[in-house]
Amino acid sequence: MQAEIGENTTTHGAWCVTHPLSPEDSAAMTALRSAVAGMKGKLEGTAARGPFNGIMERVAAPGGVTFEADTVGGISGWWARPTQARKGAAILHLHGGWFNWGTASAFRNLVGHIALSAGVDAFIPDYRLAPEHPFPAAIRDAEACYRGLVDRGITKIALAGDSAGGSLALVLLSLATAHAASGGLAPLGAVVLSPVTDLALTGETFETRAEADPYFIKSQATGLVRSYLGAIDPSNPLASPLYGDLTGLPAIRVHVGDDEVLLDDSRRYVERAVAAGVDATLDLWLGMAHGFVNGVGTLKAATEALSAIGKFLNEQLAGAR
């Protein structure tokens, strides 16, 4: 399925859609940059968990969505359930936090907006975090949760994730798709927001967007990745989906801001996926920083991105097996 191109978007190649910055969002981003200027590069280690969760808990609550604690595949987490939801389908969302931070509870509102837009229940697992539980604990928990959804008789599953959770979602997408060849259930698609696809941190935008990114710096990312990987080679495909075999994957949509050091992680992954024959599209949002979708209710770009995400997920989950 080709990405829809509206009158306010431009394309750069068959796989990239560029969304312009509106005057309203420009003013909002200027205010945000001023508000967070003192925290750039400062969130490090386990001490950052509280502040990070506090940021995510401030995402506006969606209307028409209820939340329910549950355990799926032995992994605790939260369901976000829209009032009107497709039966027999689910979204598995892996939350962000550089593999060191984040909880399912803190991400409920963000994922609730995704579930509402898609019209599908979404489960957010509390996968184990580094440094207490380094690689590959998080991906093993994601696999267990996916199997748990299948064991419940859910036959249509899409994957989603943001930041580090986007990395986990793309690794899981490859694992579950490969497992389907021997009788498993393949995901029907994936949407990821600013995924960390290259834990070797070789993307050029760590330099070219170093000033534009209001949150992260390379030395900070290096420490967080080391906490997760330890001595593991960052080019291991189970750690960095950029280095995996992407052949045969279902449709993928990647949304990323133009003002983030992780831009190249998204751009290079989509480029490799397209070269492998995957239906993959990069949605590039000008003037937007990491996590801009959290600004739903404030940023026009966040509302538009959520609408596109929901439409894509709904269409993939409506497809016949």
C-alpha cells in the first residue's frame, strides 16, 4: 500500500513523505525548546526513570479509551481499549526509554491515542529494563508477550513502538515473521516512532542534528546503550534491527522528526527495507523533535501523525490472512 500524499506533503523518492512545519507548530516548538533547554543530555542512568515517566504521564488522556492491567504471556502490562474496537485483533506496543526507562503505565495515554485512532485494543508490556536486566531480556519479554497474544486466540496482530521500543518492535517483527515460516503467526504490519535501529550509533545525524535536537546528545546515548548491551556487539541484529535480514517483512511505517539525532536511524532502516522489497515508508516531520507525537492536543503534526498511524494499522489489521 502506498502512503497517501496530501496537499501539504511532498515526496523525496518513493519511500519518503515530508510534512511541512505549520506556523502554529513552529511557535509551539519554540516554546518547548525554551522549556526543556536545561535538560538536554541530562537524563542518564536509573535516576532518570522518575523524571522520564513524569514526562510521559503528562500526555493528554484520550477520550473513549479505558485502561486495564493484565498479564500476557507472563509479562505484566496495560491494555488500552477503545470503546469501539475491532474483534480478534490487537496492537502490541513496545514503549520507549532507551532500554533503561519507561513503564507501561506511564505510556498508557500515548498508546491509548494510537489504539483509538486505529480502533483496535493495544497492549503495552512492562518488559525488563537495563541495567538490572540487560540484553536480550527486553526482546525475550516482547517475544513472550507476542506468543501470549497468539495463545489467547488473537489472529491479527500489528506491532508498534517508539524510540527504543521501536527498535524492539522491529526486531520482534523480523523474529515473528521468520517464525511464521515454520507454523507461527506473522504480524500484519508495524508502525514505529523514531526507532533506535543502530546501537552502534553511526548515524550522521548524531552530528548534523546535534544542535537541533533539544533532548539527546551522543555521549548520553552511548552510556545508555552500554548499560543495555554490555559487551554485546551492537551490530547484532537482535540488538540493532538495521543490521538484520529485512526480506519478507510485512508493511512498515516509520515516523520521525527532522530535528532529532536519531533521524538517520529511521532513514537508513527504511532505505534498507525498501531495497529488500518491503512496503516501507518514512514520514519525515519538519521542525519536529523526538517524541513529538506526545504533543497530541497541542501540535498539529502530532494529530496528523496519529491519524495516519491509525489509518495504516486499521487497514493492515482488516486484511485477510
